Amino acid sequence: MIRSILFILLSFVFFLPAQAQEKQKLQSLTQALGIGGQLGGGAGPSNVIWIDGGDRYSYSIFNAQTRQQEIRSYRPATQEDLLIFSPQGFSTDDGRPFSYNSFEWAKDSKHILFQANFRPIFRRSGTSDYYFYSVEQKSLKLVVKGAGTAQLSPDGKWIGYERGGNMYAYEFATGQEKQLTNDASRYVFNGKFGWVYEEEFGLAQAWEWSPDSRYIAYWQEDETNVPMFQMTDFSGQTAEYVEIRYPKVGQTNPTMRIGVVDVASGSQRWMNINETGEFYIPRINWTAKNGLLSVMVLNREQNHMKLYFCDAASGTSKVVYQEKSDTWIDVFDFFAGIMHYLYFPAGTEEFLWVSDLDGWAHIYRYDYNGKLLGQVTKGNWEVTYVHSVNPKNRTIIYTSTEESPLERHLYSISFDGTKKKKLSKEAGNHSFSVAPNGKYFIDRWSNVTTPRHVELWTTDGKLLRTYENGQSVHDYVAKNAYSPRELFSFTTTDGQKIDGYMIKPPDFDLTKRYPVMLDIYGGPGAQGVYNAWDTGGWQQWLVQQGYIIVNVNNRGSGGYGSAFEKIVYKQLGKYEALDFAETGKYLASLPYIDGARMAIRGHSYGGYMSAYSMATHPGVFQLGIVGAPVTDWLLYDTIYTERYMGLKDDNLEGYKQSAVNTHASKVTGRLLIAHSGMDENVHMQHTMQLVQALTDAGIDADLRIYPPGNHGVAYSGMSRRLLHETYTKYLDEVLKGN
């Protein structure tokens, strides 16, 4: 076996073990769970929204005197900092002090639409009231009550919104509400999504204003034939049943069609998408040409994408671009937060599309006939986010992995792929808020030896302002025990290099042998290891109790190219579990790790991988801590699962082998499973079927059920503490014999 290890050595003297022994250790798990803010330090301006085209940004700040959130604006060129809005003195329509959940600026940067009184439905969606605020007049007015999503028109004359499955518009000039559709029913609705589209394609707003404010394009979803999932709420005297239309693998999906309504006239038109069979419409985008709508279509297998251009007035359409894959085509990256992979620069008849056609995610440029004009970015690295597209100077600003899969950095490049320039400076993992005009960016970054910094830069390379320099974190670790991440890599027995990080006890002794917890997620596209400062309170508690914490970027992770990520296609679990088992065996070869005292722990996909690794690689780990696990992919939703596993009838054996239940009889060691009875994402059915499979094989498992929680299991501060106390107790019992 070829193995190599590379550690990033730490240079700050306050990390030296001899000094760390003299520092204050955490006194309780409760204290540990609350130190994330101290380890993270200041976050700089929050809720940043660029206005005036990018010459100013607004941000939210807590006023300690009024104890309310205020909105201020900052102009980098002059350092002008102004109060924009304070809720003090304002009230809601029913007389309560005004508060808000989120807000949207009008294009004129003089008006704000507030979302208030939010009542959640799914992960992103809910029902709200909307208030309109004039910055100049300092007036606040309720304009829309009890709606789903709402948005100002680009010209500022209307508010579009969805209510009760129909589309509406409020006109400022008349103060009147106008109903735009009237065909909603219980399971047919316009402008909003059911559970599966919202969850797996990442959008809550199921409609879009046209740039000229003439049209609203919207999805109409029909989930009449989608099977019903039912949860039980046990909190009252009489149990209540919560029903959600939820399609599982092989079952009937919701059907979609795209409508366009002329807001002023009220005339409507359905877009004529010439598709047969089963398909998804994950994205619609208005192009830069008036009245021209792009509609993206994916087949059910999600390996064939067609891009239609549709005429809003007539509904006629044509296919301008197609792409096929041997695996799947991504249109939404949950982990990078990319909502759209398509960009239509204003004033051009070109579009940008992010694709892994050459094996790495890169930017491609096409004309409106679908002709390739050029591949903008190239190399054995991935574009992870497009921040700004400036058609005037024909420049794109994007984030990529060019420096390392463990880091994210900012670049600018011309439309033709020339004049590439790196904009971020320091080694580490960066996230950015970029001005639309490309003049400025706010950079939040850290690395394993440097706490979070927050800085304002010009794209010409001038540092304008440092909001946070990590000093508060340095002050904390100067007095308190802290263990940083150490990056390492090793090579598996089948030749794959794997990156990881390790967190050691602050009083680490090379002559001792330590128990290990491998803390993982592992799902397609996810990434657990970065060159970043560690802020995990529970992890710091565990290392101070004598554990070593490890995480790795297994095969299937994002950032390493499609060959590394998409090897999991139609065989979820196989290579991920292999890499976790190889990690365990590699760790056991190190002189300071006790290979007979190792646990694997994860939640959601990580819960699946913890259980699957215990079942398919028995003996490597002595304990599996399994949170809200998928245990059989036939029980999960269509869009997510069939993207990675293919259709059921085409891959029956793959589904069978990817199920934990299939291999349950091979589990050795202890299993702790935690789940919530109100988990609408990964249903309790998964855990119950696994428990039965284990029981039928004569294998016991410990179970913790949190009745009112959701997919996170814990539903309050107290339940979070108890959950982590339970996890810690099992680690101590199994790995320490306590």
C-alpha cells in the first residue's frame, strides 16, 4: 500500500502543547456547544445587499440601545455610512411593534419591500405579510397580506406575488390588487412549488418578472397523482396528521407547465414545450431579449438537458441547446448555493452555461442559436460560483478551486477567456459578496492557522477596509485550550489520493494512543474538508476529552472533478464507504491512534454512510452514530435519488446493494440511531426498516426518537444538548469503557 501524509504545521506559539496544558479547558458540554461565536469571531457586515448598481451596499446591524436590527448603507468610495431604516416607532397593521424576516431593495435603491410575519411551510417557503418602505419619506405601508413569495417589478410600479396557488399583482399607481390567474385547486397551483421541487431544485419562488416588467412567467404544478406521505404530530391531546405529497423512487412525479401572463392586460399564454414522457422543468430565465423566455427541461433520468427559447406573446418555442451525460447533469448545487447555472448578460444575445463537459465544471459561452462561442475557463479545477457578469466590459467574476480543492478563490476573466486575474490574496477558504458592477467585493476567509478575516477590497487590488482580523479569537485561544485542524492526505489501496483533516487533543502526546471519531457527511457534491479555521464547539469538547476528530473528502465529494465525484453513479455508498474504511485502516496504522477504538458518525447522508460503512466494512469501526439516515434509496424522493441512482427498473440490483438493510446482518459493534418523528425529508420509515432488518438478524441497536423535531432531529437548545450528551455518552462507553 502506498501511503503518504502531509501536515500543515502550525506556527502560532499559543498552539504549542506545553502552553495549551496551562490554558483553561471547557468546563461542560453545554459551554462547548455555545462557543461557536467565540471561535468564529466577528462576521463583519451581515445581510449584505449591493445597491446603486454596486456603488453602495446595505447591511444589517443590531442596535444595542434600542435592541433592534437596523439597516444601514455604506459607500466604499467615500466611506459614507448612513442609517436607512430602524423599526423603532413602526408597528404592524394589528398594532404590534414592527419586525421583519427579510427584505428586498427596489431597483431605484430608494424603496424596500419587507417580508414580515413569516409562517414556514417547507425548507424555504412560507406565508408572509409584505410592507413597503420609502427611504426618503420614511413611510411604511402594508401592501400584501398572507402571500407566499413576493417581489417588486424591475420598474418599481408593481409587486408580484403568489397567494393560495394563484398569481397576483399590486399596482402602486392605483393601490389595487389584480388577480392574474384563477385556476388553482388543492393540488394544482401557480407560482409555488410542492415539496420535491423546492427541496431538490433549490427554489422557493416559482415565478419570474421579465426585465421590462411586462410579464410574469410562472410554473403551474399539478401534484394530484403524487403519492401522499403522512406524519403524526403527537404534541396535543389528539394526534394530528400532517400530509405532504412526496414522490418516492419510481412513483408519480408532479407535472409542470410554464405560463406567462401580461400583467397590464391580464392575457395569458402557455409555453409550448414539445416534450413527451416524464420530464422536469428545473429552471426558467428571462433572456436579455424582450419577451424571450428560456425554459430548461431535464428528462426524468436527469442526464439529458434541453434549453428552449419561448416567445412570451405566442407561446412558440424552439430548442437552442442540448447536453447529454453518461451520469447526471447538475443544475443546482445545494452546498455552493448556486441557484442558476445559466446567465443571460444584458445587452447581448449570448448566454453563459456552467458545465462539466470536459470533466471539470467550467464556464461556456453560446449565442442565442446555441452556437458555442468559446469555453471561457479551462483547467483541472472547477468553477464553483459565478458572482458577477458585466456585459459592458465583458468581464466575469467567479470563484474556483484552481489553487486547491481545499480552497476557494476569486478570479476575473474576459468573456473570451483572456485577462484572467486572481483577486483574493491569502491561502485559505474564501467566500465572497461581489458588487454587480464588479468594482468591489467583501471577502470572508480563514485557514487552519488563521481565524476568520472579513475585508472589503476593490477588484483593482486595493484593501479598503478590514472589518474583522481575528483578534477576538486570538484573545480567546491565548487564554483557553484550542486545537486547530491539521490537513493531511493518504492514498487508498486502489490508488486514490484522499484529503482529510485531523483535530488532536490540546495536550497531545505522541507516545499515547487515542480513540478516534470519523465525523462525516459524504454525499454527492458535498465537501467536508477545507483549509479553514475550526469553529466546532462539540469537536473541541471531544478533543479535550481525549479523542481525535477526523474528516475526509471521500470519492463523491465536489471540487475534484467529475471523475472523482461521479464514480458513485448508480452505486451510492460503495466508494464512499470504501474510502471511510480505508481512512479507518490508515488511521489505525499511525502510532498514536488506537485502531480498536474508532467510531464513525454522520447525519442525513452522513447517517446513511455511518450505517452503511458499519454494515459493509464490519470491524473497522466499533461504534456507528447514525442521525436521520437514509437506509434504502427506494424510500427517498425521486429527484435526488434518481439523479444519482438512475431509474428503479434500470438499476434494481444497484438499489438493492446500496441499501443498508441489505447488509444489516453483517454489522458488528454498536449502533446508535437518532431520528425525528416529524422528519418530512428522510422519513422515520427508513430507521424503522433498518431496526427491523437488524432485529431479524439478531442484532440490537439503540434508538433515540425526538417526536416534534424535523430533519435536524433536535428541535430546541435543550434537545440539542441532550442529543450531543447522548452521542458523547456512547463514545465514552464504547471507546473508553466508561
